[in-house]
Amino acid sequence: MLPRARRVFSLLFSCFARYLLLPLLVVYVCRLDLNENFWKTKSFSSEGRSSNGGLSSSVWCRGSEHSNRICRFRNLCYRPEVDEFLFFHGMDTVLSGTSNGNNVKSPLADFTSVLGMNTHFFTFTDLPSSSALHLDPEFLSDATALIFKRFKPDNLMHVFHDDLIPLFETLRELCFDRHPLEDCIGAFTLVSFDGHSKHRYHFLYEIFSGGRLLQVDDLRPDQTYCFRSAVVGISKETVWYDYGFDHPQGPSSRSVSAISLQTFVAFILKRLALDRNHCESRFPNAYVVFLLRSHSRLILNEAEVIETVAAVTRLRVVGVRVDNEPLTRVIELVTCSEMLIGMHGASMILSLFLRPGKSVLELFPYAVPSSSYVPYKTLSSIPQMKLRYGVWENKIKRNTVTHPNRDPEHGGLDHLTETQRERILSSDSVRPHRCCSDPEWLFRIYQDTVVEIESFAASVDRLFSSETGTDSFVRSIDWFYPGPIRNIFCLRISRGFVLSWDPPWNIQFVQSVPVFYEIWIQSAEQEVRSVVTNLTSHLIESKHQTINCWVSCSIKTNQNTSLKQWVPCK
């Protein structure tokens, strides 16, 4: 009976393993893959030891201060329990480019590209190498981690301007000698330490990270985690707008390159399987995209406004509600359109995807001056973006519907004093303010609008019939700086001196560029005067026996250059 019992037991166990245990194991593995697939860990016991048995961290930074510094780490660790990054000092530690080393009171780098934001600084906590033995850290994926914090991942303007474009520019720098760029970018892992939950725009971040965005919420709070290779610090070279945490908002002081922005657009379109070159075949009939709003800042006569656009442009008008449509589809529609029209708001950042020569018309509610809120005007005016930009403002107070009884975050006024409410209600223009909770700004920006058709039609017609905004060739080559002038020579004559020179040699490679020469003249009395000319010679009338002259070349009169050539005139 014993062999028979064994056969029965074996059969029962086989059925149990096949039909119950195996499915449970599959479910467990799938859940593990979904939740922890990208936090692939390796025990500290097998890797990461320094020469003294502990863990040794190192950092190499470039940049003069936290706002422009990018740092690359070896063995950077994180402890979720205390929300601190850990740096282990050992015999092999290197601290390069960190000024006076780490000082927790002085940020080392920024987690974000947002200008003036003082809540997204990176610092680390110092620990001796040997302490890693007690913390028993786990190493995450071997891919280099790019660590950052999102500002507002539910807002499309902030997603592109603050996060995706700066991240792309950072990765371009890190991948400068590795091609193809797409493969290099895919080798990095984006790691977000902001605590924001996933949003409908989450997939855009995953484009940059091999199909994944790692988040701090995925980590167990009682475990210490380490990155074998990590980068902290985000490039701000593409940041064209300052939200005004310290002062009223406006364009940033940076000279942003349209080439960088267009390279980003091309990358995104390729990853979304979209192609600008196929617009004519995909959409043979030209059209205008009108961005419609569903929850706030509504256009109350939407249908009439759309009919007006169609009548003025004689084109089909496609109304799009960004919140209700797949974003990839919206980007494709905007990319292939002739004009983008919408109320001031985050979705207007989609004008980034317009082809050169196309148009942007931005609408503003009553008392919101278009001259004070210019993120999309600034984008359109970046040299070589070549976008035509226009505005329409509601100038008629009776054509606005306000909501003073809403909560303060959405423009309500009930929390204010009667004097404050009366001032705001009677104002016809929002006063300059800092970001981000000014009650007058919120009250006006959340109001709804009845668009006055006659003035709106004039704005559409004026923009649609205008020439592409390329004011001059000079404006499109702001990257170009002439070299030093050559063969400078000074000849004495009875009236003074004749100064002559040859143009910079690199001028010959840029056609039709108006060139200016600035001459600085210093007399014996040390008086200095300057002259600007477009010639390669200049008569200097002087009674002095000796003067000093400097000559520099530029393609516009306000272009700074240090390439001044000196010659003494005797």
C-alpha cells in the first residue's frame, strides 16, 4: 500500500503545483514586475565595497554655484525614512568641483530648472564609509540615474518648459560624444524624488527613460538604496521664462537657442511616431486648431468664435479639448495646423510643435494685460522659431463672468477684507505681482469670457495675413560672433590720422550680414570716445601727436565683444 500511497500523493502534489501554485507564482512575479521591475537591486555584500570594507562615494561637479551646477556621483545613496541623500566618505572618495566641499546649509545643485525656486535644492548627509555596513544598502539598476524633481506634473506648460526640455538638454550634454543620441538617452534612468503621483502626462517622462520613470514612492521606507552612477542638476539653458518668485514674471535673461528647442521637438515627435514631413498626406486640407476649455477660463460663445475663425481664414477649424483627447493626437493636430488659437493657459505650450511660419493667437480675459504674461509670446519670438504671434484682449467689462465665491485657489474673494474685495472688483488691470497666489490675479484669470466678435475677427485677420516674423537675417544668427579684425594700420596726415583694417576672416562665410565696427579713441588727456561705422577705414581728426585706438567688429551695434585690436597712432 505504501508505493500506492506515494503515487497518489505525487499525483495530488502535481495537480496542486500545476493548477494552483504555478498560477499564484505567475501572479506574484507579474505584480513584482509591475511594481518593482525597475528597482533591480544588488546586495551591498557583493558590490560597492571600498578598500576599507565600507562604501566609498565620490562626486565630480561642473558649474560655479547650485543654480548652474551639474554633478555626477558614484555610489550616491538615499534613505527614504529620513528623506536624505547619503554620501559615504572613505579612502577612495573624490570631491571635485564642489567649492569648499559639502555644506548642508549651502545647496550643491538644483533638482529643478525653475528659476528662483528655493524648495528644490539638493544636499547630502555625510557618513563615514564604515557606516554602510550597518545600513546594508541595496544597489538599484546599473543604468545611470538622472535625479530630479517635477514642479507641477499635471500642468502641460510646466511639464514641457520646466521638466522635459531641460531634462533633454541635460541628457544632450551628458551624451555629447555618444551617438545615436536616442540610444544614449535611453541608457539613462529618470528618477523623480518629488512625491507627486502619476498623471496623464506621465508617459512623456517615460520617453526619456527607456519606458520607465522611477519614483520615490516605489521605495520601501526602511531600506537604504544606492545608485552606482547618478547625475544631479538640471540644465537651465533652455529656460525662456521666469515665473517670478522674487519679482513679477517675465522672460528669463537667458538667450535660448531655437535649435535646442527644435531638436527636442524632433526627438519627441520621433518617439511618438509622428512626422512633420507627412502633414500634407495625413491632412491634405489646411486647418486651424482651436483649444477649447472645459472647467475654467471658459469662452462662453465658443460656437460663434469658431465660426468667425473659419470665415476669416477660410479654413476648417478643429476644436480640441486637451483634457479629453489623447495628447499624442493633439500634438499631431497642432504640428500639422496653420494656426493655433486658445485662451491663455498651459495648453498654449503646444505652440512649441507648430512648424516654422505658422501662427499663434492667444486670448486674454478682462483686466489681464497681455504685456505682463508672455510665456508664449517669448517662445514665439525666440530667433529661428519663426512663429507669428498675436493677442486678443477682452476690453469690455460686461463681457466677463467672475466667480468671487469660489475657493481662494480658484479666484474666490470671500477670504479678503471688504476693502480688498472692492479694490479688486473695481480694478481694470491686474497689478504686477509675484508668483503664485496673488488674489487679484487668481480672480481675473479664472473668469469666463464672452468674446467680442468684431475685434476678435480683426485680430485673426491681422495675424493670418501678416508676414512670417523674421525681422532680419541678423535676428536669425544671434549665435554668430565675428572674429578679430586684421591688419589694423594707422596713417598720420595733416588733419589727424586715418585708421584702416581688414574685416574678420570668418565674415566671408556668412552672407548678407550687416557688419559694424566700433572704434575707441583715447587722447593724450586720457579722454575716451567711441565711433561706430560700417566701413573698414575712418578719419580721426586730432591735434594730438599720439592717440591710442581699439577696433572691434560685431553684426549689431549692441553685441558685446572682447576682441578689440589696439594700435598706437603717432
